[in-house]
Amino acid sequence: MIARRLFLLAASLLPLVAWAESLVIEPKHAKFDTATAFSTVQQRYTVVNNSDKPVRIKDWKAIAGHGEVKGLPEVLAPGERREFEVVLELPGKLGSALHRFAIFTDEPGVERYRFTLSGFVLSLVSPAHAVIDFGKTTADAGGEQKVTLSASEKTPLALQRVVSAPDWIDARVEGTTVSARIRPAAALGMRAGVIQVATNLPQQPFVEVTTKAIVEGALRPSTYGVGMKPLQVGERATASIELIYTGRSDLAALKVDAPEGWEVARSACQSELPPETRCVRIGLARPLTETGRSTGFFTFRLAGEPDLAIPFGVIALGKDQTIRELVIDEGKELGNSGYVDVAKALQQGTAAGTPAPVAETTAAAPERIAHSEGRGPVKLAWSARNDDKIFGYVVYRAEDRAGPFVRISEQPIARKEPAAGSDKADYAFVDASVSPGATYYYYIDVLGSDGEQRRFSPVLSKKVLK
């Protein structure tokens, strides 16, 4: 009986042995030092074949994030160890970054080998999330909107040229200011894009400015963006948009371009409107046959008028499937049981020339600041309450209270966990590059987990004694 049980156990393990993973990637989860936006990160890995058979590497893929895997061998002999690297050309996205990769081989039963590269990306240019918000406007309104950038680096910031801009924007740079104007022929609707500008900073060759607007014309919709509630496969996604027209063309000639599968119907507007108002109600419907997220545009065309494009989004769920990522706000304050207006957040509180509000990073004020005297070096010390919205701290120095201040901490001073029994952590920074008899001025910024910097301390004076 015992022999039979051993035989059955060995037989059950055979598939597991045959499908054992041969390769080991080290490190499996690598981290890069804090890097600046638009810089290049290189990370080396080692791959080892621990089996007694050669393994052929067929392909690699970035399954989350981006990056390029270089130097992978085509075949690894038994026991062979080889190095390869991942090269990341970092984009302008700030904060924590996680990139997942996979290697595919010819081994039966082994789907993939996964490994990651993560770190934190910051901007040397302030504001870190620069925005030009036109609010609600018309294409022929004219007038520029501007944002002025700055950088507390050893090399004073100079903007060199506009590298790219949305097709509805004319952009230019002068000194440290980016200016933008909506083009007269810009299409109507909710518009957004990014202006990329070249800088003179070797550590950060580019900076981005987000632009957004709601461009209005003679054809005005009841909503500038439509997000439908999550639905089950087999149900119908429906939406309706009322269009008021104040121009000279014939509204009956309006053309509606919708993605394949969408049904379009016209009817009279149901809103209470002044007499003689020209209005049409467009109903849109589509049966949902597959799970997943679907996005696109409904485009309205009328002779003599710019096109109006309205974005939409819908999620189709399978049976008993739940949403893992919330992408549509179904708050009761929207008061709309038919569809959710995804443009509402953009429209709320937005006025021409007023930047969109940015969430504040809450940083506790420093509990104490130590003033150093002597022949140097200068030591700054402080304590602060722990806050997971903070990534770290950045130190700046000047030789005059009025500035200019220059960043002197090469890397952010990482947030610490407080000591046992305390809600505060202690921090210190030593500045050794000081001269006897000189007075220096410092301040500390807090670097939020979103990549935004905000003032943490007042300006501190430190005199180095001879």
C-alpha cells in the first residue's frame, strides 16, 4: 500500500517537474535612484539557466509601463549566466513609476518570466504640473494664456523652443514663459493636450505644459463628454445629447458620425427653451456584445461650422464581474440616471485663464530647526510627522536672503518611518561646501508623492565662523 502511494505521489509530481521554471532573473524587482523627467535610466539584470537543457528566449514585452530590453541572448546553455539591461526613456509623468516586463521562452508549460523596474520621477522645473486652462471660450475669442516656469538649479533656466503642441494650439516661448493661443479654426468641444518645450537643463532636457479648454461655437451641446454607467454584456448602452444651434446653416442637415455599431436617432428637444430656439435631440444606442472598456467620439458636422467632437466611454461587464478600477464618478450629486457627464469635473470652477485647482500635499510644519555655528560644515536638522503623501525633502541654499536659491541636495531626503512610540521622524542634512566667515540662507521643500514641491520651512540663516 505504501509503495502504491509513493508511486501515485511521484506520478502527480511529474508534470510539475517537467514544467519547472529553468531561468532565474536577478534582481527580480529592481529600483532606480530618484530620476528627473525626460532622463534616461539604465538597469542591469542577470539571467541564469539552472536546468540541464538549453533554453531559447523567443521574445520580451513591456506588460506595464514602457522601456526597452537590450542584450538578451537567443539561447542560454545549461548553467549559463548572462547579463542584459533595461533602458527607460522617462516621460514627463511624475511620482512613483512601476514598469513590468516579461521574457518568453520555448519551455513547455512556462508562460513567461516576469521582472520589474520601479522608482520615483521628479521635475526640476516648477510648477511641476504646469497648466494653461482656457476654460470655456470660443476659437475666435483671441488672447493668449501664459504660464511662467522656474528652476532653482546651478544653471539658470532658459526655455529654448516649442518641440510639439496640440493641433488646436499655437504656442511659443519667451525667456521662461510659455504662451498659447487657440487657433481660429480649432474644432469645437472639450480639448486637451500637452505642449512640450526644450530647456537648457542637461538633467532635464524637456518640460511639459498641459493645455485644456472647452471650445464653444454656434453649435452647443448639452454636455461636452458622456460616460455611461457600467453595464452587463447583452444590455444596451444609451445616451442622448441636445444640440442648440445659433448659426445660419440648416440644422436639419446636421451629420452625426458615430463609431461602428452605434445607432443614431433624432427627435425634438425635451428641455424648456425660448420660442424659436433651434434644437435637436440626438439619441445614441449600441448593444454590448463583448466585455471591456470602449471609448471614442461622437462627431457632429454642419456646413459652415467647425466640427464638434464629444468623447464617450462605456464599460461592459461579464456575468458576476466587478469593476476593479473606478473610472466613472456615479456620485448622487450628478443627478443623472441615464448617463454620467465625464466633462463635469473639467467644467466645474473653471474660468478663462484660471488654472485648475491642485490638491495640496499636507506636510506637518517642522517641529524644530537646529542652527549650526562654528567652522563648518553646516547641519540642518528637523523633525516632522509621518505622512504617506510625502516622498521626501529637498534643500535649497543662497548666499543672499533674496536669492537666487539653488538646490544642493542631489537626491531627495527620503521620508522616514518614525521611531517606535513616536509619530515623528528626525531628519538631517549636512552642507560641507561652505566657507568660513560667510553667511548662507537655506529653505526646505517637501516633495509630494505626486511629484509636486511645496515650501516646508521658512528661510534659515546660517553663519559659518572663522
